Amino acid sequence: MAANKKVKNARGRQERRLSKKEKRIRRRRKLIGVLVAELFLLLLLGVGVWGIGKLDKIQDLDVDPGNVEMNDMEDATEETLKGYTNIALFGIDTREMGDLGAGNRSDTIIIASINNETKEVKLASIFRDTYLNRADDTYGKCNAAYKAGGPNQAMAMLNTNFDLNIKYFVSVDFLALIKTIDLLGGIDVDVKDNEWEWINNYMYETTAVTGEFGVFVEGPGLQTLSGLQATAYCRIRAVGNDYGRTERQRTVISLIAQKAKTASLGTINQIIDEVFPLIATNIPKSEMLKMAASMMSYEMGETGGFPSLREDVKINKADIVAPADLEANVRELHRFLFDEEDYYPSPTVIRLNEEISNQTGVYAKEEGGT
């Protein structure tokens, strides 16, 4: 009891030391995660409204859910994961619109986990530069797994490194984001002093890739961004590196969700008609319709970024995110997604943890160390 009291007191002191700004950031991240999930489920609801025929517009990359690789998890873990539907969401950095298969890197990697009993949805972003086993006996930035083997290998990478059972994916590209925002009439973004010129810089490349044209942003401040401008805003990495970019991506998706919730059925129908061909998934039609039917039962949970324990280092002059302790990160991910307080990683994760540490030079901190 005394020990528990000390822990609680220590936590209390730590929370009091948090600045108001840090607390606002935490609340904003949680809100953004809720709206990301709401947007994802809104599209499924739209499918339910207009019928199964709309699903034929979505790309089929011929990825059999039954053939996605998983590792040697314990029986107890497999039993726990059966209570959840885990889906990998990939934002693809493609140079040919509509090409969502292998050969393209995944700029965004999000694990959406749905508790099948309570209908709570949690989201975990995996930083794209995280140094992991890419499910092909090579190690490096995890977003290269998609380039090497498409969504099948990318899902295998997540399963292998994090003890997961993901077999479903959803992939989208730049043009899907641009079209969605434009059809909604743009989104209002408070552009910072150190962001607006970078938006214009990224617009050049985004135009070259998508064929979409637009006017430049003239300065900072609250303003309505077009689909092209907002997509360029999402791609900024020079301000706040990959963590800042992830925050901007979540901000844009949250603003899309807010507008989509008040959009007319005609607008949603148009979005489905124009955007669904730019989406790829292997979720069976029966499963998507079942999820659409359960829309009103879903409860939006937390969102988080992983690895939570990490160090930024360079390998061969490349900036990478090294898991400071893959085992600890896997335990934290399972606690976050599945409420497994006493989870113990598989032998595969233990082996990968040692290899990643040897290659990056980043090792787990000793208990009580700094």
C-alpha cells in the first residue's frame, strides 16, 4: 500500500509539472485520433447507405487475408487478439496516381484496432522512419516494407515486429486526399509563420505527381486551404521533422471529418464515386457492410504514436527512429491497444530486439538509469 501511495504521489507531482501547453497538445492529439476513426467509419457508413454496388469502385490488389504472415505468438495472445479487428491504414507516397501496390513507400502507417465486444476504436501511428525488420530478413526504415512487397509485406512487418494479427489493410494516395478536401469546399487551417512557404514548396512536387494545379498560399494565418494546399501542408517535414508532419496529417484529417459530418448525402455520394477508385483494400464486402451496420455502436478511444521509447540516430547518413527497447515498446503497444497489462513479447520480438539494438547501437536503458 505504501509503495502504491508513493507511485501515485510521484505521478501527481509529474502531472503538476506538465505545462498547460503540453496538456493542450495531449488533449488535441486525443481529439484528432477520435476524428480520424470517425472519418474512417463515416466512409463505411456511406457504403451502407448507397449499397454494396459502390464497393466495386475500390481497388482489389489481390491480397488474401489468409496468407498474411504472422509470428510465433503464444496461444493466450492469439486468443486475446481474436477479440479485436485490427486494420492497417497506409497513406502511399506514389508517383503514379491510382498505383497503390508494391514499388511505393507508405508515408503514413496507422494501426486501427476495433474491440469487437465494446466497439471501442483505438489508433496507433507507427513512425515511418522506425528501424525494424521488414519481414524479408532485412532491416531499415519500416516504410520500405510496402515498397518491397506491397500491403502484404507491410502487414507482415507490423505483425512480426509488434506481435499482431493484422490481415486487413486500407491504402490511399495523395489524389484521394486532394479530391476529398476539394469536394468538401476546402478546410480552414491556421498556418504558422514557419509553414506557409513550405506549403508552396511542396505544392510543386504534389502538382507534378497528381496533375492538380492551384494558387500559392500568400502568408500565415487562419485561411481556407484547397485540397492541393492542404496535402502539401501534410507533407511538410522541415518543420518539426516526422513528428510535426504526423501532427499536421492528423490535424487535416480531423478537419475533413468535421466537414464530412455536416456534408449533404449528395456530397458524400460524390466523394465515394470519385475517391473510392483511389482506395485499395482487402476487407471482404461482407465485413465492411457489417461494420457499417454497427456504426452507431462504435466508441472512439485514444490515439498514440509508436515507438514511444525511441532515439533519433543516423545510419549510413540516413536519419532513422531507433526503438530504444523493442520489447518494452511491444508491451506498451499491447497495453495501449488491448489492455494487456502483463504482456510478454514473443521469442521473435526478443530476437529482433537484440538485432535492432546491435545494428543501431541503441540499447534499453537500465532500470533507474538516465
